[in-house]
Amino acid sequence: MTGLIGLKVMRKERKMKQEDIANMLGVKNLKTVSRWETGKTNPNRKTIERLMDFFKCDYRDLFRNPSSGTGERGQPRPEKSSKPS
């Protein structure tokens, strides 16, 4: 199962805690957001729609894979600079 990796990224960009997302969505079990982000469970369709509306993103942004070669909102990741140790 794929987690909501993009949710974690967007949440952290806004300096939000998992608890903030849970409260915004009316989720009673605070571990639920963690389970979404790690792929242990997935939210229902209505919750995904609410997350997309809140973060002004689409489905792919929530479920994007960090190893796919794209960064935030599907933009190419900047190359890592290799500095001598």
C-alpha cells in the first residue's frame, strides 16, 4: 500500500503537526494521520477530496513517490551538490 507521502511533505512545509490535520478533518484517533502517511491505511475518498481542497493539490500530489524523480508538485528535483568532505 502506498502512503500519503505528499501529505507529509505538504504538512511539514506548512509547519503543521499530524494532530493539526486530524483536528481539521475531525479525526478522533490521532494515529490515523500517521497511518495514512506510512501507508498502513488510506483515508476514504471524501477525506482525500478534503485534503486536496485544503492543500490546493491533486490526487497525485498526495500520493507522489519521492523516488520517482520528481519533487514538490511534480517539478524535477534540484541536483544535490557534491561538496568535498
